[in-house]
Amino acid sequence: MKLFRTRPLRRRGAERGMTTAEYTVGTLGACTVGGVLVKVGQSEWFGELVQGLIEKIPGLIPGL
């Protein structure tokens, strides 16, 4: 008795380039987001925002 495949076989070799391209796009995206976060973190207004939040923390904790 012969069994027939219901799906055609996929060629794995054709997928290797696409997988590499997807990793490349993901890596570039992550580096871009990281670069933007570094720039925002170095800005003056962000530093003032963080400093203001840190100064307010003792007032939020009862007993300090």
C-alpha cells in the first residue's frame, strides 16, 4: 500500500536567506531603539524628570 503526501515537500535551502534577513532586520531594529533610548536618557529634560521623581519618593513613603 502506497501512502501519498498531502502537502508538497518544502525546500529548506530556500528559507536560509530569509531567516538571516529577518535576524538582520530584528537586530537593526533593536539597535535603533537602543540608540533612541540612549539619546533620550542623555537629554536635559529627561534628567530633570528622573530627578523630580526621585525627590518625590520620600514623600510617598509613610513614616519618612
